[in-house]
Amino acid sequence: MDNFDFDLPERPPLILVVDDIPKNLELVGNILSLEQYQISVADDGDKAWKIINRISPDLILLDIMMPTIDGYTLCRKIKALEDKKDIPVIFITAKSSPEDLIKGFELGAVDYITKPFNAAELTARVRTHIALYRAKKKNEYLIEELRAALVQVKTLSGLLPICCVCKKIRDDEGYWQQVETYISAHADVRFSHGLCPACIRTKYPQFAKAILDKQKTEADPSPPPASPKKCRR
């Protein structure tokens, strides 16, 4: 999974534009630059493949008819990479027959834009698919965070080495910690300290009854039931 830090402001999306016609690269680059996107360009499939192996763009705009490696072949190679397969690919092409569209979708493309394209349509489709891609990545990140938290919680349900005298717990690295310190590090809890009834009777026998009566009153502040009134004859 790509390394996204969702606690920080998102970086501008990076778009890779692949087309063997320089004018198309310039036109698409100018349109998308107005939307504050970062743009990387390649004028053939080989160059695009080298870029993709070096960086992870948020979206790829890919021409179909190109020398050396055509768009279909490049898309197939991208989808075979485990860490790149989820990058959305939009084909930009003059080929718009149903067979061409189906072939592109079967290879993993998320959309098509036909030439000559409309600038508003291009930016709308790019914006939509980048938002979907980033939302998917954020969901994956949150799922991993949840899994890590569950692993931490499960460690509390296992067998814990605890000293029978001082009651310290030995952690996974062999260090002995106070119970409060260990549990606070492995679960979202905080501690308040007090004395149980047995310890109160042992440590403060002369005050035990008063303390325990007060604790009982604080735990159940409801007044005692009123005595039934006697009827006068």
C-alpha cells in the first residue's frame, strides 16, 4: 500500500500523461495544471513504464495507439504490479467502438475519454477518479490501523507473565512494568487509584467502617425508603 499520511494536508495529486503526440501532452498538461495537479509526461510506452516503476501517480491518462508499447499492453503491465494495480487508468483515444471500450475495461481501465476531448469533461472525470482512488486508499489505511489495534488488544487476552510479589508484568521485550503502565500502552484506558474494601480493613482498621459506609453512600446516593406512617385512630 502507498504511504499516505492522512493526518497531514494532502499533497497535490500527481497525474501521468502518456501520449506520443507532443501537442496532446501540452494541451492536457495545460488543462490539468489549472486544477493545481502535478503533471508528469511520457511520449511513449517505454518511458511511461520507467516512470511508473519509479513513482506512484494518483492517476494515469493513457493513449492507446503508441509506438514500442501500446496503451493496452502498458495497462496490462501496470495491473500486473501488486503495488501499482489500483492506480486508476483512463484511456484517451480516438478509438470508440464498443469492442475497444470493452477491451480497455477488461484490462482494468476505469474510464475512457475520446478525442477530440472537452476540457470540462476531462477535468471532471479526472477529479472524480482521483477522489475515488484516494478514498479507497484512506479506507485501506484505516483498515490496517484497525487491524493493528486489534492485534494490540489481543495481546491483553493472552498469557501475561506477572510477578507474584510486586505484581509487575513482563513485556515482549523482557522489561518489567507496573500493571497500569503495561495496560495503558496496550489499550485506550486510564487509571484512577483507590483501595478495595479488604485493603481498607487491613491498612486502616480504625476508619474502615466509616470509609466503607461513605463509599456505599456515594455509590448509591438514593435516600433510604421512608418508614410507613402510622395511622391515627
